[in-house]
Amino acid sequence: MITISSVTLAVVLAIFMRSFQEGSYGIMVETAVGKFSGYVQVHQKDYWNDKTIDNGMVVNEQLIKTIKNIDEINGVNLRLESFSLASNKMNTKGTMIMGVEPAKEDAMIGLKNKIVKGEYINANDQSIILGSGLAKYLDIDVGDTLVLLGQGHWGQSAINAYPVKGIVKIPSPVLDKQVIFMPLLLAQSYFSFENGVTSVVVIFEDPDYTEEVSAAINAVIDTTQYQAMTWQKMTPELIQQIEGDKAGGIIMIAILYMIIAFGVFGTVLMMTEERKREFAVMVSIGMQKKKLMLISFYETLMMNLVGIIAGILLTIPIVYYYKVNPITLTGEMAESMEQFGIEAVLPTVLDFNIFLNNTLIIIVITGIAAIYPLFSILKMNVIKSLRG
Amino acid sequence: MKTVIEIKNLQKTYTETAVEVKAVNGVSLIFEEGEFTAIVGPSGCGKTTLLNLLGGLDAPTSGQVIIDGIDISTLSSRKIIDFRMKNIGFVFQAYNLIPVLTAKENAEFIMQLQNKSKVERETRIAELFKAIGIEGKEDIRPSRLSGGQQQRVAVARALASKPKFILADEPTANLDSVATSELLDIMRKLNEEENITFIFATHDQRVIDRARRVVYLEDGVVTKDELKE
């Protein structure tokens, strides 16, 4: 029972910890990428190195059609992004203006559900929505008018005032304090950039195919004019952060596995020592050591198997619970995540590979531990062991 | 009488400690079928070592242990285990029953090693449990049996495989006088009625009183070999 419990605990700890680790990377990517930039974007070739509206592009129907024709791709979202000063009463702040196709953007990042006050925008609206952090800073509410002042296409002045239709709570606190969404047509008018966009966000189902989708797009578009970029290329700092975190995570998981290995070995050692007399009796009355070793190995294997199955069954609901109800971080940890634009929550991820990999590692650990009783039986001095 | 065991100039020397200890020092004995023999002597005289050598649990430094014409001291460890299973029954001082098995499972364990059929096992165990007076205790685990009952199960286990002889090392040391008397009655009855050979290592006077032959051992040497009847 002790051995089974120790293996069960090992499985629970290992899977639980890995699920949290992978969940935290997932939330980083999902918050910063999936729920904002998208996994692949197409830009005018120079745009990413010099993100000014002048490096935007006029929507090319042929380009859109070519991209949409690729099998994995479900559609595209057009965006026109630039910066402006926003002012209300005595408050002014530099903001990020995002001209979006409201319905498509809602489908991608679920903006409508994030509205905390007022209403969501429609394609032909002449109004805007803004992040709750920004609204608070500017002391502006739904129905008020926000003055925007910036630079339009080719140096034209961009100045206008727009009514606030809604306030949206963006998971990334950095964005929440600086973003303004407006319908794409309104943004094109504001920046005096007819049919202009800065990014074509490519929509597809499986983020695991990011590289393939990007390569497929680059293979069919005119790469002297446009370029498809993966989120890894667009946000290398996020990759660096994940890699850095993973290195720490590997050390942590290695320490955990060591603790698990010592725990499992300790219980097997204890069990073997306790049963030495029993083993000696069996050998003394005529059981071959090899047979005893085989039975002992089979017995340990069965106990480990029961422990592993119990561990998996126990872990699934726990991991699922924290996937649905992530732990909300507070304090310095939360602040440091928010500085990177990452939502300060720690969800788990219910991933078959995590279960499989960790189960295999535990099997290897318990398999190695199971060798000890075999050695013990092989080297057993029957007389000494009978004395106990 | 048929010779069951013959030991010739048997020696066992322990060299693990700084001082060399000759636990058995040139013992030669013959044990015949149907004997009820006690090997006696003070603590440390070599009784248990001699018994271990007879049972092939330990290897002699020199000399021979011949059972049914086979010198078991020359057998490989694998063959000697097999030999024990087929020919020798053991009864230990501390009973040494397997705690997770019931009384019946403990007794029939050796028969399973011998690949005896279920029917054969059931019949033999029923017969033995009746003979040693623990009928109805078949499904009880050792921890719930008294010391005397546990030792009876140990005797049943030793007899289950129909061995050529039983080696009993201080079998009564942990028993009270009533349990000792009952156990010795059973063993003596089995000896007399079924001609089973018993060899005891003991310093219990009650066992010595019941034995028909008493071998006295001192400092690993036989000092007296007495036939009482």
C-alpha cells in the first residue's frame, strides 16, 4: 500500500507540475499571440522592421484570395494599426489605435464578451471602444467623446473626435491601458489611408502548424513585396522568456523526479528489508531464487501499475479543474507577468503527451527501483535472513 | 533400518570475525529412517549450524552430507534448493509463516512449488490439518493464530511435501508447556504412525525427554550419542 501510494503521489506530482508549467507557457502564447497578434501575419515587406503606417499596404484582393486558397487557412482579419495621442478633459496618453473588422475580430479574440460597459462596435459605426485601463486613466465613460491626434498616411494629419461606444477589459494589462479599437473603415478614414491595412492576420485551427502555414503563404505570395511572419519571429522576446522559464522548469522537474526517485526507492527498499525473512523462508523450503525474483519483479510491477493508474485517474480531475479555474496570481509574480503583457493566471493544460511522458518517466524510475529487490534476493544469505 | 542421512567428518569454520570459529568440528553421524532425534548442547555449541548443514542451508567447510547417496555439499545452489523442496521439511523456532497467506495457503505453498494439482493439495492439507489438530483454522492468517497453532501450521507446511525427514530448530522455544506438549505429541504420533524422521536442534528438556536418540554436542564436537530405547 505504501509503495502504491508513493507511486500514485509521484504520478500526481509530476503530471500536475508539468501541466502547470505547460499551462503557463500556453497562457503566455495565448494571451500575447493567440488572443491578440495571431499566430501568423502577412505584412508589407518593410513593415515589421519599421512599423509606421507608411509601410502599410493597400488591400490587394488577389493577395487575400491567394492566402485563403491555402488548405489549412480558414480566413483572414485585416488590421490597420498605428499610434495616436488620446485626450479627454485634462488627461492625454499615447495610445495604440487598432482598426479592425469587428465581427471577425470578435470571432478571433472574443472582444464582445470582454465588454464591461456599453456595447461592441459594428463595421459601419463611427464610434470606438477602448481598454478599461485606458478609460480609467483618461477618466472617460461610455457616451463621452475622445479626441485623437496623430499622423496619418504619408504625413497627413489625423485628428478627430469619436464617441466611446464601449469599454473592454483586455486580459493583457499593458494593452488594456493603451488600446483603442475602431472599425477598419473608420480607422482608414482617420488615418487618411483608403483601403489601407498594416497587417493581415491569418486564421487557422491548429497553432502547431504555424511554421507550415507561414511557409505555405510565403511560397505563393510575392515575397519581394510581402512577407508572412510567425508569432515566434514577431515576438522573439516571448520565445526568450519561455525558453528561460523552461530552463528553470527543467531544473525544477529534475529535482522533483529526484525526490520521486528517492521516495519510490525508499519504499521499495523498506518493503524489501521487511520481507527478507519471508523471502528466506520461501527459498529455504524450496523456491528457486530466480522464481522468487520473477514473482517479486511482477509484484512490484503490478503495484507500480496500480499506482500509476490511480495517479492518472486522480490527476485528470485536478488538472481539469485548474484548467477551467486557473490560479490567479497576485503580488510581484503577477506584476512581472503583467509587465510582459501576460495575464497573471496559472492554468493547467490537459495534454495527453504530458500524461504519457511523465508516466513513462515514472515507469522508468519505478522499473529501476524494482531492480533492488531482485539484487537483494540474489545476494540473500538465507540463514542470516531467517534470523531476521 | 534405512539410512536417511550420513555425515562424514563434517566441518564448518567461520572466518568472518577476527577469531576463527569452528562451529562444527569433524562430526560424523548416521541418521536412519524413523528416527526421533534431538541434537542438544549449550548455546553456541553448533546445533543450529549442524542442522543448517544437514538441510543444505549452509555449505560445509569440509566433509560430506550424504542424503540418499547424494553428497548435497557438492550440489549447485539451484540444485540444492530443488533437493530441499523434494526431500527436506523445516520447522523454525519463530514459525516463519508468510504473514499475507492463510494457514492453508502457507501449508500448501510448497506443494504449489511442486506443481501438485489442486485436488491433491486440498486432500493432503485436510489430512494434515486433521492430524495436527488445527481443523477449521485453514482460512485464518498467522497473526490471528496462537504461537502453538502457528507452529502446528509450520509442521503441516514441513510435512506437506512428504519429505524424507524433518529438521526442527528449537521448535518449542517460543511455546508454553501445554502447546509444547501438544506439539510434541503430534510429532511423536506422526513419527510412530507414519515413520517420519524428525531431527531436532534443541536445549528444551521436554523435547530431550521425548527423543529416542540424543546427540550431545559441545564446541562443535559430538561428545555423546545416546539411544534411549
